[in-house]
Amino acid sequence: MKRTPVIGFIAGLWLALFALVALAQSTVGDAVPGLRVARLVDMPQSPDATAITSGSLEKSFQPVPGSMLQTSSRHDLWYRLELDSNWSGTQPLVLSFRDSLSARVWVYAPPTYQPHLLWLLKVDRQARFSRHALAEVLPAGIGAGQPIYVRLGQDDYGKHTTAQLTELPAYQAADLDHVRLVTLFASIQAAMVLVGFSLWLVLRDRLFLYFIGYVGTQLIYSMLINGELYELPGGWLFALLGTRGNWPFALISAALSISFIIEFCDLRRSTPRAARLFGWMRWPQLAAVPLFLLPLGRFEPVALTVLNLLILVASMWAIATVALALFQGNRQARFFIVAWMPQVAFTIFRVVQLLAGWHQPAWIEYGFPLTMAFASLVVTLGLADQTMHVRRERDIADHLARHDPLTGALSRRAVLHQLDIAVAEAHRSDQPLALLFLDVDHFKSVNDAHGHAVGDRCLQAVVASASHELRTGDWLGRLGGEEFIIGLPGATRENAHLIGERIRVRIQAQHLQANGHPIQLTASVGVAGLLDPRDTADALLERADAALYKAKAAGRNRVFIHPSLAAIVGN
């Protein structure tokens, strides 16, 4: 596979996917009011929702800057949101909470202030919007100063979330773009899984099982963190795993990816020590899978921090190991570096962002789907390249098995097999078939006088001379030593004799020298052909050999036709 088209294709693919992400975030609506945010101060006991919505605790709310809301790992938190100006638009506003919030959110909106639960894992809701944000349509006509109360459920991670107002049509348009984008990314990965499965059915190579496993579990993880999987039939089963249900799939995917990288890049051969250490990194990840299915309580953030550090170390070690293999000339390492660098870079950024508690930018929700889809496509391209490479090596091995390594003519086994095929085809199509049996005259004296290296050059010259006179469909093979067989499908008596004579003359006209001394080569040729539908390849070869013997007995450097050739069909 040529390098320049591949690089151009990969660069174009990355730009196209990135452009889709930018386009999905470009939808904007009319200017909407801003939000004034206040938080209820901590109280000895959790307040009753009625006391909040009735306004009796208004003085206990303290303003907070911006529109950032913080969850607590100890208890639920209450917030009061107010529009800073009246909304004069004809369409209602949508209040949304972003940043992959996994905690429960209850919205109490006027005039009824009835609670409405928003939750990423909720499976019994009407799917009006996708789950890339928790969204609630506010009542029409809401004005400045009318409080909207938000209760953020307890969250062990103490995450931030951003409250945002958007006009309903603009939110729906942006949400539709988001659905199209994540569906595209998921479809790419699903298609790559099917491709890998198809290749495994044909080749039965465990490399493709690792590919299916790591891309498949990675796809499930991506759909869980986006919440899209809960919308599918059977999604409630994943919801039973809770907010940590995505981590077992992340761990399994990470472990399988290590196995895939080792096999795909053949690291055991190119970097055995680094590959051995890399392989050991699978086991802590697999051992942690059941851990995240158990209640961890206050130790959960610590466990996630350790896990993130483990994934970070494994990702950086993968790049270092494959880079070393690439430096040593590993072919497949090129594809891995190109495919995984964006994903590893994003993984490092994401882990650092989680460990440092940085605010999550809006575009980051597309980071994993984008880099995973890109990696899946490029790795599949690498698998195709590897398959083609194996196929080329197989073709080369097949060519070497079928051809004489010295002259390039068919080998003895291949020429006898080709003769059987030619005889069967001649009988089936009722067409003539002629055979030339060629022997280089006095070849032993050439070897004795000038050495085997010169003799080898003479044999190569004989094959080159004979090949110049062959027609399309004719074939040439070395039976052994200085003896050659030439098959002439469809050749009549005149054709066979003419071709044999031209070959003899061309061989005789060769100007070969050894150590300044000329070498005169000549050849004797016997010609035979099929007799009737019961004739066999062995009988044909035997008659051609007999004709060759007659040519040599008559003085060599001549073409002798077996008498039976006159019976060739079509003569």
C-alpha cells in the first residue's frame, strides 16, 4: 500500500470528522435572558421541598457568580435560578444542565412547582431530547424574578454542571445535530466491529477477536457515558449497574486493546521486554472490573483516581512501546501511532482534567466518540493493509513454490500439474495441444569447462530466448537439469513445428561469453501432440521425449516431430 494516498486519506478523514463536530456545535438561537444563580446555605437538616418552593427560605439563598452549579458528596444541594430579564420570545425556553452530570436533578418550575426528575439513567421518561444534557422545557411566559428551584442530588465526585437557557427551536436543532453526530460515530464503530467479525470468520485469527472485543466494549462505554444506550431496547439492564456501569466496559476495553496492540504490532517480536511489561498491565484492569460492580462508598473517588492513573500510564506506555517498534521498522506500528495518538492525547487530557477537577468544555463530550471512531477506521485500514501484506507474502511463497528459482520457469511439480490441466482442457474444448520437449545440447561440457555459475547463466539465457517466442496462453517449465517443457494449447502441426524452430534458432543466435571465450549454445527439440480423447498427459510427455531422442540421435540442434502429431485435431 502506497504511503502518500494512505496519509492523505487519514488526514482527510480526521478533518472531516472534526468538521462534523464543529458543525454540530454551530447552531445558535436568538439572544435569551441570562440567569442569576443563588445557592441555599447548608442547614443542620435537609429542608422540605414545600418550604423551598413556598418562598419561606428565600433569605437563606446566597448569590453565586456565573451559572455554575456544584454537587456535593455529602447531601443534596438546592439552587434558585432567576431570569435577569423578561423573555419576549414566542417560543418557550429550555433549561439544560451539561457536563455529563450523573447525579439526579429535580426541577421545580412555576407556576405549580411540581418536581420533575432529570437523570441520565432514567429509563421511563419520554425521550423528547437526547441525553447529552439534562433538559427541561420551562413554562411559557416566565418572567424575570420568578424563581426556578433546582435540587442537585448527592454525587460522590462533587462535579460541576452548567445551567443554560436556550430557545426551544434552537435547542432542538442543536440536539438533532448532536444525535446525528453520535449516531454517525457509533455507526462507524459498529460497522468496524462487523468488518472485524467478517474477517475473523474467514481468517480465524485471534487478532480480529481482540479487535472486535476492544472496539465493541469501547462502543458500549461511549454510548453509556452519552446516555444513548439507555434509550435502546434492553437499556434498562445497563441502568441497573448504576452511575458506575460504564467503568467495567472501559476496563475490559482497555485490557483487550492491550492484547490487540501487542498482536497487531507484533510487539513480542520487535520489543519483547516492553511488550511483556505492557501485557502485565492488563491484569489490574481486569481485576478491577468486579470492584466497580460493588458499593464503594467514600472510597469510590479514590478508586476512580487510581484507575485513571493506571489508564494514563498504560496509554503512555503503549505510545512509547509502539514508537520503539516503529523506530525498529515495524510496519503496523505506523497505523497504530496515527490511529491512537488523538485518542491517547484526549485520554491524557481527560484524565488530567478529572484529576484536577477542571471545568469540562462543551466540546469534550465528542472527544471520546470522535477519537474512537477515527481510531477504529484507521486500525481497520491497518488490518486491511496487514491482510494484503500477508496475501502478498502468500503469493510470493506460492510463486516460489511453483517456479524454478534459477530460471523463473515453472517448477517440475508445477509443470506436470499444468500439463494435466492443459490435457483436460483440450479434451473438454476439442482443441489441439502440442508439447515441446527441449534439451540444451552438450550442457555438461559447458559446466565442466566454465563452471556451474556460467552454466546457470546459460540456462537463464535459454529460458529468455524461448519465452520471446511464446504466445499468450503458452507456458514454459523446467523439468530438471537442462530439460524444459513448453506447452502450446491450440497449436496445430505447423504451429508447433514453427514455434520450436524459432526457439532453436534464437538459442543458437545467443552471444554468450565466459572469461573472454565465446560459448555456443544449441538445443534439440522434440514435438508431440494429443491423439484422441483417451490420450493422457503421461503418454503425451512420453511421445515428446521420444521425439527429443530422435532429434539428438539425428545430430542435435534440430526439431523433430513425432509421427503421431499428424493426428492432432484440426491439422
